[in-house]
Amino acid sequence: MTRHSGTMPPGYFERMFLGTADPWDLDSSPYEKAKYDHSTATLAGRTYAQGFEVGCARGALTQRLALHCCALLAVDVSETALQAARMRCAEHDGVSFGQMAFPEQVPSIDNINLLILSEVVYYWDDADIWRAADWIAKHLAPGGDILLVHWTDETDYPQSGDGAVSKLHAALGPAIAVRTAERCPHYRLDLWRWPS
């Protein structure tokens, strides 16, 4: 399978969400539900002052993360997906949304205590992984966590799941502490902590 050479363009995701109400079965798959449960369980009941979720899609994970964050900014490139996410999370006052193509576009936010990169880093080319790492290093709060979840089976995305995680770890440098590194059928889950 031939990989895309550049970061997947925003239009790819908007077409996916316009084409079907639930691309990738994010709302309906038992696999996705179990993955969301695993993701939030990994946070071990910790409450974060400021969360930032990249690639929130229709807000299935966002809704769960809202219970762990006093404030949560969730972004996606697809306005169609964001409309559904806003409706799903309407009861959570601390959740806000923005349309942007991170890391090319970045929010005005500092002191992030929890950064969620679930199923997104493998859509970026090497240059965007380094761009993201540079921004993360400047905006993650001391002691802040990074939660990564990535599909590990074959795709045509610019990175494999393992390659995406390895490259981002290398770009962030040796100061990042690996708190959790778990391999499950079809995906991996990693929790990193920025130095205090």
C-alpha cells in the first residue's frame, strides 16, 4: 500500500463527514467504545484545568473528556463534524470548539494540562510532526500529560501508528516521560508527561 506523502488535507475529512453520518464508525462500533473507555481510564480519575483535543470529530471522546477537564478546547478541520460535536457536548459548559487544521493553524491557548492526540498524528507528514512538537513544547504546562491513541494496522496515511508516535516522541526530546505504553489489538495507547 502506498502512503500519502504529505499531511492529509482538510477536504479529505470534510468529504468523509459529508459522505456518511458516522465515518469510521466512531459512534456505533463496540471497538471504538472500548477504546474510549480505555483512554479515559488511563487518566486515572485526574482532573485537568485545561485540556486541548486535536481532531475531535463528532465529539464521542470529547464528551467523555469533558468529565476530566475544567475547560476543554476541541478542534477539528471539518465543520460538519464540529456541528455534531457541539450538539453532543451542549450540556458541558467548559467545552469550546474551533475549526482549524492543527498544527498548521494553532489556538491562542497556554498552560495545557492535557493534550489529546487520538487518531491524528499519523495523518501528518514529518514536517508537521516537528511543527506540532515545537508548539507543544511551548504550550504544555509543567507536568502536563499527552494522551495518544493510534490504530496500528495498515493504512495509506503518511505515517503508521507506531511511526507517528515514535517520531513525535523523538521530536519532543528525552525530557518527555513515558507513563503508559500499551499495545492492544489494532491500536496502541500512550500517556506521556511533560517535566514539571
